[in-house]
Amino acid sequence: MSKPHKAFKITTWIRGCNSYARWRFNVVERDNWTCRDCDEIAVPPEAHHIVGLFKIVKDYKITTPEEAGKCKILWDIDNGVTLCDKCHKKRHQGIKLTWKQIGNLFTFMKKKI
């Protein structure tokens, strides 16, 4: 049960690092601040990984910031699209939990182990 917690921890670190902010900006800039699904100006713009962040972390067995830094697909802007909030939510329809709820769930699970 500790593996999901580690994946959550490294994805949280990735989302907070300067490289991720740069990746997001480069995706949005490339797409001219326009949602790729509805063609409206995305306010605020959201950069979305086509191959999802958790999938990348799992498939490439990323457990450290150093490993994340070396993972080319993670930082490839061709693996990203700009979406508006509404379209981004549509892409994640199957996910019904907020990030805070997911964090709380991992904390709960960790206490039960």
C-alpha cells in the first residue's frame, strides 16, 4: 500500500517544481492560450498531460526528483495540451475526488497499514 503514497508524493513534488511550471507555460504558449478541445481562450489556461502524470511516474518507475528530471516524456510539450477548466474537467470525468481528498485518502490508508 505504500507505493501509491510514493507516487502521490513524487507527483506532488513534480507539480511544484520550476521545470513543471516551465512545461506548463511552454504548452500554453505553444497553443496560443487556447483550449484545444473547444477553441476558446483558456482562462485560466490548464496544461494537461496526454499520457497522464501518474501513468508516467508508474510506468517509468519514478521515485526521486532526479529520476523525474531525466524522464523526457514528462517534460515533452508534445505530451501536453492546453485546456480550459471546463474541458479539463471533462477529460477527468472518471476522477471524482479532489487532490485534497486524495491526499486525505492516502493519509487514512497509511494509518491503517
